[in-house]
Amino acid sequence: MPAFEPLTVPTRWLKFLFAIFLLPFCAILSQTFFTAFARATVTQRLWAGEEFWFFSLGAVLWLIAFFGLPRPILIYVFGHELTHALWVWFMGGRVSRFRVSSYGGHVVTSKANFWIALAPYFFPIYSILAIAIYGVLSLFLNMQPHGRLLYAAIGATWAFHFTFTCWMIPKNQTDLRDQGTFFSLVVIYLMNLLLLSVMLILASPQITFARFGTDLVTNLSNFSRWMVDLFQALAHKL
């Protein structure tokens, strides 16, 4: 009898299907985030706090620099490759080569997956470094009076991450292409929105993780109910 070959499905196809299933979660999280942001800014006066103003100041200063001055490509490439390396270490891998230049860079590692490949597009390495440096200094110095500088630094470094991510994505990045462009974009959007949601909760005393989670579950329940009603209506027509 002829031997039957096992059915194989390309990984990209599976990632594409998985990304389609992630789209409703992107929409639900977006609705929850923007509703919480509107509530915090309009009702709870988030805009009146110094955290918001200094974060915004840092972001605006970086935007002026990004569009008005030569772009620090080398700094971005270094942070990009360092993020790859950090995520390799987080996942138990090893980095055997680390190369950076103003024309690009790469790391040679013992482990590779989509988290490692896409991490630079959703993990703001310089914002994490700013928080880490502030935390270390707080162990030896009274950094409380300089909290505004931290907010400004986070604003500038997060804007650095956001602008360079938006600038680099259309440039046919191999990180995205190798993982499947559609899948990569969905993951990048979802992870960045999760990060923004955490930042919003931490910046607003009136928004808690419990309240945000409750709103998220409510929106998920409403979406599920809408889907059930839609399928029932379609079944009734058939």
C-alpha cells in the first residue's frame, strides 16, 4: 500500500488564523482603553496632574527632535538589538554575537521565536532603563523631589519607541516578514495597547486594575452577546 504523507500546515498560515482570532480582543481592549482614558481625562481630570504634564512635555520634546533634527539611528539600532538579546536571555537562550552600526545590526542567538523577533516593537527598552535607573538611585538617594524628571524621561523615551516603531514598520523589516506581516502587526498593536493600558492605570489614581479588568470583562461579555445574536439571526434567515 502507498505510504501517506502526514499533512503539514505552514506555520505562517496558523499565525495568520491566530491573528484573525486576536482581532476581536484588539477591538475590545481598544474600546476599554479609550473609554477609561476619556473617563480619566474628562471626569477625573487626569490632565491636571503633574504626571500627565511632564510625560506630555517629554513626549513633545522628543517629537520636535525626531522631526526637526537628525535622527539618532545608532541609538535606536542599539536599543533594538539589545531588546532582542534581553528577550533571548529571558527565555533561557544565549547570545553569541551582538553587532550594531548606523546601517543596521543583528544578534546571533541559540533561541528564536516570535516574541524575541517582535519584542523591539512593543518593549520600550529605554523607558524600562529610565525606570530601572531611577529605582537604583532611589536606593541611595532621595529621588522623590525628582519624580517629575522621571515622568518626562518616560514620556520622551516612550515617544522615541513609538515614533521609531511607526517609522521602521513600513520599511519591510525582516523581523515582521519572517513571522508573517499581518500576524506581527496584530501582536505589536495588542502588546503596545496593553502597555499603554498599564501606564494609564498607574498614572491615574482613580483607575485601578480591578476597575479596568471589570470594564474589560463587561465589554467582552457584550461582544460575545452580540456575536451570539448575530449567529442566531443568520441561522434564522437560513
